[in-house]
Amino acid sequence: MATVAAVIASTHHPFYYRASTSAGSGRPPFADEWVAKIEAFRQTLTRAEPDVLVMVGSDHFHQLWLDNMPQFLVGKAPFFDANWYNEEREFGLPRMRLAGEEELAAYLLREGLDAGFDLAFSNELRIDHSVTCPIITLRPQADLPVVPVYTNIFAPPMPRPERFVQLGRAIRQMVEAWPSDKRVAIIGTGHLSLELGGPRQFGPHGPDPEFDRKAVAWIANGDISGCLAEVTLDSLHAPGNATHGFMDFMLMMGAAGDGVKADYTDTLDLFHTMEAYFTWYPEASQ
């Protein structure tokens, strides 16, 4: 059976690539601290020695729109092109091509049906910065095959937070049951409080520091019950108009396990958002 070598949750700020590669007067004052945190975070994946990456993210209306919006989708192509033109233009993100792991993707789709998740799939998925930014930060050589899992955090009706937790648990169980000797890292990216286009978009930190404080504590301590007691589809509007991306963090809490504390936690207040990074090593608790 396959081994879950690591469960990793992080934010996916698309400005990191440009900030980290800039020089001279164009280099932001926070770039060095940000790079140092990312390099330390990267070592948590390197240490796990994965063979395959299951990447949980969300399409930012690049490919999935109101005429076709699956709640949960698995990419099962032999390769995935990225990024999109607006991401190249606005953030300087490079064009990428990532290899796919078709066997694991097919296994998740088949077993997902039997586990109560009618997962959609795509053989022609083009991925965006929710997947490529974690690759850039955690595995910049982009040399490992991936299975992208896209969630709907944008277009109502959305799944409720508890459904994200349930899917995280199911993905963990399915990966562990996959008849393979490969080591798999499950990596999911979302965000904490976030405002896009609203009056709280820009500031020294995220729009709701109190929500961010509680969210980091929930994730770091594996406090799924405490999180579910407070977080609902309606409540997520209050910390910022784009905070529903936090449900992807909740999915990763489900994958990490109830009450399982993160082996690595770090944060960074960064103009309009708080960056957050978490890693669990399931092998260490077995």
C-alpha cells in the first residue's frame, strides 16, 4: 500500500514568485523574510521524500465557470499545462508543464465513488496558481507527478465546511489504500481571512486578524470540532468576502486527522493577508 509521507497545508500567494526573484530597488522590503520562511517550509516536504503529490486547490474562474462548476474535480491527464495569461501578466508566473499520475487519479475516482463522493474528472485540465504556487515554493524543480484536486470555493451553492473535512479524510484513506509502494504527499492550499476588491483588501495584515488567530490555532492543533462549531458557509462572509478558501484548509485538517497537531507551523503577516504554513508527518504518529 502507498505511504502518506506528509500532509501539507499552505497559502498560495501568487506574488511570491515575483517578490522572491526581484532584485535591487524593485525587491520588496519583506522579500528576504518571506524567502527565508519558504525555504524552511520547503524542507518539510524534502524531508518526506515523496514520489507523488496530490495537490488540492481551487480554479480561480480560469477554466471552470458558471456553465460548468463541479464541486470536487480530479485531473487525470498525463500532463497539465499552467499557468494562465493573466497570472503571467499580473504576477510574472512562469509557464509550466507538470506530469500527471494517471494511475492514482483513476484510483481516487473509482474509490471515491464507493466512498460516497461522485468526483468529477477532466482529461484536459489546465491548472492555475492554486497548484503551481505551492509547487514553486515547495518543489521548485517541479519534477514530481501530480494529481490535482479542485474544489468549488467560489460559486454558490458550495459544499458545506464539514463536507470538505469529510473529503480530506476520504483522500487520506484512499491514498493509504492505493496498491502502490510510492510515497505520497497530500498538499492543499487555501487562505485565511481575505478580501478581494473590498474596502479591507489592503492593509498590514489580513482583514480579520482575530479570525486568522483562531484559524491558525484550529489548524495547528487539529481542532476540527472547534473549527466546525464556528465556521459555516454564512459565517465565512464576515472575515472577508473571499474567505471561503479557508475550507480548503479544513479539507487538509481532515486529511491530517482529528486532534493531530501539526509537526510544523509558521505564519507571516503580509500586507493584505496572513500567510500560513503547516506540515504533518503521519508516519511519525504510527
